[in-house]
Amino acid sequence: MRRVNELMRAACEDVECELVEFNGENNHVHLQVNFPPKVALSKLVNSLKGVLTPASPGIPGMGRHYWRAQRLWSGSYFAGPFGRAPHSIIRQ
């Protein structure tokens, strides 16, 4: 997961966003991202999904997952605002 974190962080920086928190499980990820209003959410999500490919170096099993599912990402995503909620509440 460390390599995926690095790739997601770099993708955020490329579109002038900040990856605040990254975690997930073997079939999904959770990201907390700060991004300015000038960045379209769809552009951010496409950038994040675009950094991982079936041939991503340093990520074991990525090609196997793609082969089994015939796709790496679902066509959907969820994004929700946090407002000024404390980080501890968001984590829960």
C-alpha cells in the first residue's frame, strides 16, 4: 500500500491538491484530499485513477486483479465534504 500512497500523493500534487489521509483495503481506497475550487472533482478523480495501471511497477498483484476483474477501477466514486469537522470525527 505504500507505493499506492506515493502514487496517489504525486497525482494530487500534479493537480495542485493535497493528499491528507490515505488508507483502504485490498479492493478499495479511502482518500481525504484538500483541493481548491478551481480543480474539478472529476479531473481529480480521473488523475487518481489514472496513476494505477495493471502494469504499475512496485505493486504486486495489480495485474492479477485486473485480469480477474477485466478492469482496475469501477466507473463510480463517492466524494463527500467534511466542512470543519475535526479530523478525529472524520476518521470514525
